[in-house]
Amino acid sequence: MDKTQDRKSRSVRGIVPENHPRRESILIRERLVEALDKDVVVPQGLIAQGRGECFDYLIGERTRDFAERAILEAAVLLVEAKNPVISVNGNVAALVPREIVELADTIPAKLEVNLFYRDETRERAIEKVLRDAGAKEVLGVGEDASETIPELFSERRRVSRRGIFSADVVLLGLEDGDRTEALVRMGKKVIAIDLNPLSRTSLTANVTIVDNVTRAIPALRNKILEVKGLREDERKKILTSYNNREILKSAMRFMADRLSQLSLDL
Ligand code: PTJ
């Protein structure tokens, strides 16, 4: 039996009881392992998910008010952008394929494949996931990723001219710090979804949504529908009153306070 079949035979997808307290989380893990076998996710992506799960525990696996505020800010930025682009890596494609395509349609924004561990097999596999989920156009695949982000040495420097290279607003999920810094240096507004408020990406992005991509992406889409109905002065007020440092501080305070409270309740 090869490794893929071996993993399939051990899958618990069909047997997790409906009332299992960790059902959702177990099924997400199964989804990521399946995506691993299709070259969508890399093994390192499973490690990244584990780190994310740990932070998700600390916020009680719910979208908190610091994330809500960042989502509102992100919604206004995306609606007002001239060339908004959603960057899609392996984990995002595996976790929220349909939701990310719906979000792109709603803004509207372009979808671009951008990988830390890049090779053409993965680019094509992720493009397929997005197309199967309804995407009409997927940038950043093959020759399309012919531009480079200056001063960046990972494979994430390769971007599409019509996409991230010329974007004014870029939405990223599970990003690495170097590229976030490079995009901000290029003058782009960067919106990051990252459960870890301490990561370099979180600290560097213009807007950090400290939440799970599985909750943040649908919430962002709903917020965009609301923001589209706002007047210009209302949107401006939202933009000018935002402070990302304060958002990060309140996420960190929330985690610390929650742990203290939980230790008292033991
Ligand atoms: O598909 P590729 O080749 O582009 O590779 C993707 C990974 C995720 C492997 C790559 O970007 C990577 O190594 O990322 P990092 O540096 O581990 O950063 C991932 C960040 O996302 C960490 O801060 C995690 O806490 C956070 N994170 C993990 N899972 C989630 C998450 N944030 C939101 N939602 C999640 N589900």
C-alpha cells in the first residue's frame, strides 16, 4: 500500500460522531490531509495549521470583537480598492475554496495563487481547486507569475503583473513575514488573516484579522455586502478611526485574560 492509500485507509472522516466535541476540528484535519495527497497542501502546512489551532483555542474558537473591527476595516479597504487581489496558498485553498471564490466575486477581486513552496504541480492543483469552486480566472500560475517582488528571496517573490504586482490592496491568509514586509514596502495595503497576533505578518500588516480563515472569510464577505450600502463619509470614518496596533494589543490582552480566567475556574 502506498502512503496515500495508507492515509486514506486510516481516515476517520465518515465515523466522527455528530456530537463529538472536536468534530469540526477533526474534519478540518482530514480535509487538510486529503489536500496533502492532492499536492494542494505541503506537509509544512499541517504544522502551520497546528500552530493556528493552538491560538484558536486561546480565543475560544470564535470571532472576537478585535477580529470584527479588523474585518470591518478590511471590508471598506477592499470595496474601495482599484485593484484588490486575494492571495491563495495551499492551506487557504484546502480550507475555504468555495468561500474564497465567493468573496472574490462579491468584492469583486482577483484571485492569485502564491506559494511559499512553489512548483508548477502545486500551482495547477490549486488552480483546479479554485476553478472547481467556481473561479473564472486564476492568476499566478505558470508564466503568469513572471514579475518579482523586490528584495524577496523565497518563491513567494513570483507574482502576476495584473495581480499582486499591481494591486493596491492584497488580502493574505497564513502568510510568511518576509513577504508581508515586502508588500508593505511596495506601498500596498496588506490585510492579513492570522490567528497568531505575535507573528511578523500580524505585526507588519496594515490590517490584521486575528481569526481562523474558516470563520473570517465568510464573515468578511457578509461585511462587504453591508459596507457596499454605506455612504462615503461613513466609510471614511471607519478608515480613519482604525488602529492596527490597538487591535493586536486587544487580541493579546484577550488571550491573556481568558487564560487567567480559565485558570481561576479550574
Ligand atoms: O502553500 P504554501 O506553499 O504557500 O505554504 C503555506 C504555509 C502555511 C505552509 C506557509 O505559509 C507557512 O509556513 O506559514 P507559517 O509561517 O507557518 O505561518 C502561518 C501562520 O498562519 C501562523 O502564524 C499560524 O498561526 C497561522 N494559521 C495557521 N492556521 C490558520 C492560521 N491563521 C488563520 N487560520 C488558520 N486556519
